[in-house]
Amino acid sequence: MGAKKNNPKKQTETIETPQPAPVLTESGRTVAYSDAIFSIALTLMALEIKIPTPEQIGSRNLLIALGEAWPAYLSFLISFMIITVIWTNHHTIFRYVKYVDHNLTILNNLLLLNIIIIPFCSEMLGEYILLGNENSKIAAVIYGGWIALGGIPFNLVWRYGVKKEYLRSPEANLDEIELISKHFIKGPYIYSCVTLLAFINVWLSIAGFVILILMYLVPTTWLFRKKKPV
């Protein structure tokens, strides 16, 4: 009897296609571009502070007319400090993130979109804050809501940048990153709660924003300070 021939089955070899390496650029250009947007936003707010014309003043004193515009100065000052806080912490992000890919660029631009709209919200708040009616509450809620909304792309930029090892700075301390993450993630929730205070009292909400400015203006290095042994 002849040997039984086995019909070999054709085996299809699965060749894994290597994933293309992400295109990376150093974060310096992203930081410089972001700084320019922050500067433009601050400039736009300053341009919205109008000098009263002689026709508007009439026979009144110029100092009195300038003093009557204090809500515009207040909204400018609060917004200036909020943008300063975001800018300061934005630089904190890129102390830990050394490289940028396409996704991080998109997330960063979403954050910058939020920043560049703040002057519009700031002007509206200054215009309606003294009315003491439903429109003043609406203006305060829109203002605070937009600030709180900006905390979402901010946290996405931070978490995406420090999560990807190929984007993270080799010198980055993971324990510090964890502490900063816990600090940053509170922002959108706290800002949202402070915004909702406007339904009770607009000035209560504004006072909350002032407190939050002081809270997030504190250097992140303070988070790493250990208590000295007694």
C-alpha cells in the first residue's frame, strides 16, 4: 500500500502592519503660540474699557463719569486675573510635557478657543452686573459657565500630555504629576458650583471667583511641600 498523502492546508500568515510612529515636535512652539493667544485675549479686554466722551459726560465731572464705569473695571480685573491663572498653570503643563503630537495640538487649541472668548463674556458681565434683574444673573451664569467649561480642555491637555510617555519630559516626577492632576481636576467642578451661586446672588458668585483666583494662583510647587517634623 502506498503511503497516504496528506493534503497540506494553506496557512495564511498574518503580518502585523507596524503602527506609524507619531509625529512629534518640541513643545516650545506650542507654548509660544499659546502665549500669543493669551496676550491677544488680554489686549481685547483692555480695548473694551471705553473712555466716556464729552457728549456722554455733558456737564458732569470726568472723575465721576469714570467712577461710574467701575463695573467694567471690576470685570476686567477679575477676567485678567483668571486668564493669568490659566496662563500660569498652562506653563506648568509644559514643564512636564516636552513634546506635542497632533492630538495634543487639537486639545490645546480647544483651550485657546475658550480663552479668546473670555473678553466677550467679560464685557457682557460688566455691562449687566448692576442691573440687579434676571439679565444680570444670565450674564453672570454665561460668564462663569464659560470659565468652568474651559477647565475641560485644560484638564484634557494636561492628562493627555503627561499620560503619553513619549510626550512627557524624561525628568518628570510621577508623584508630582499625580498631585497636580488631583489639583487641576477640581477646577471645573468648583467653578461650576461658584457659577450656580449667581442664581442666589450675583455678587456671591463674583466673590467666589475671587477666592478661586487666589486658590489657583498658588504655585503648584506648594503642593509638594512636606510638613516639617515637630
